[in-house]
Amino acid sequence: MSTTATTPAPAPQVLRRRKPLRPGTVAKNLAALVLAVVFVFPVYWMFSSSLKPQSEILTKDPVFLFTPTFENYPTATGVDLFWTYVGNSLTVTVGAVLLALVVALAASFAIARMRFRGRKGLVLGVMMAQMAPWEVMVIVMYMIARDGDMLNSIPLLTAIYFVMVLPFTIWTLRGFIAAVPVELEEAAQIDGCTRGQAFRKVIFPLLAPGLMSTSLFGFITAWNEFAMVLILNKDKTAQTLPLWLTQFQTAFGSDWGATMAASSLFALPVLIVFLFLQRRAVGGMTAGAVKG
């Protein structure tokens, strides 16, 4: 008696019907596309103009197809004290961001985890400082710097930028620390960690997204700041790149190619920092979710 093996019949394929696009979804996508074009086009035009010869910049009709040239960049970087401006900008920006992160970590942890007298007043003060327009403080800052013989001082400018970015840094990190479950910190203390060790080993690794976002905001704020350095640092050797950009119209006259090249160089560090921190922030979110 012979037996024949029977093969199971293939399972029927289930065809998934694509959901029709709703008018609201189409409208949102179109609005996002329009906004992207509006915001990206000026940046594209700046970079493209920096690569155009002078004859193709000042034209009646816009030129989109051209042969790129880098002759405008040596003209822009060949200005006197260019590398001094670069060094000053990096010093005050990086110094202000690092100081703000160190102080904000301690302050935001105290606000989020501890209960003490005056806590609500401290939170209110941080919010008021965050909303205050710093331009109205220029005259006061100038008088303090003048009376303290601190005009044309890079350390003073770093301290001012540190104070400018500190409120936002504290407020943002407070939200990230409050989002970390208290049970993780308590479990670490039960295992023998002190409160400081629990913060360093448990909470701090989960704060990568907050540290990246606040660092990016602080970097952009300090890198682009103009009013304070314009009033406090009249000496060219103590000025930063925002003031260097204002001198191109006088230095080059109608050389818009060099002006656009200088603007592109000024925007390039912010773009690099944004791309770097964005990738690290996403990685920090994933690592924090796995560790939690």
C-alpha cells in the first residue's frame, strides 16, 4: 500500500488596499513642500551665488545654470584678521555652550528632583530670563564693562553669551530630567550608588537628546549674536565673525561674490554642527529607550 505525500496548499495572498489620500493630508503635504522651498531657496541662492563669477551675479535675469568657480572664497578669507575673527567666534561660542551645559545640568536636576524653599520663584525667574530681550540690556552691559575696564574682552563676551543661553538650557534639560522615571534613580541608590553616582550612571546617559538640542540652540545663539559684540568690542582684534560680515560692503564695494562666499563660510559651521548633533540626538534617543 503506497502513501503519497500531500503538499499543503499555498496560503492565499491578502491584497492590502491602499488608503486613499485625504484632502487634508494632501493640503498638509503641499503646505510643507511650499514652506520647505521658501526656507531652503535663500540658502541655495547664497551658496550658488558664492560659486558664480561676478558677471553672472549682477544680471537682470537670474542665472541657474553656470560653471562653478571658487575664486570668491580666497577673496573672502584673504581679509585682514579673518582667522582672528574665526578664533574669537569659536572661543566665545564653545565656551558659552560648555559653561551653560555644566551649570544647567545641576540647576535642572535640582528643579526637577528636589523640593526646596524658593523653588517656584527660581522656575519663574528662569522663565522670565528666557523671555527677556537681551538687546535692552546692551546699555547696562556697556556701563558695567566700561566701569570694570573690561571693554574689548573675550572672557566678558563669553560670560554674557553664557548668561544668554543658560535659561533655555535649564528649562529644556529640566523637562528631559523630569521625563526619566524616579524609580531608576531609586533602584541605583538601593544597589549602593550615591545620589551623584545615580545621576552620573543612570540619568546622564539618558539625557543625550536634551544635551544635543540645547547645545545646538546655544551654539546658534552665540554664533549669530551681533548687538553685544558691536557695542562692547570696538577693537578689531576682539571682534567676531558677525561683525566681519558687516564690513564686506565697504571692503569690497559691489563684490557680491565675495560677500556671498563670506556668508556661506559663516553659515557652514552651524550647518555642520546641526547635522552632527542631529544624528547623535537620534542615536541617544534609541540608546536611552533600550537602556530604560
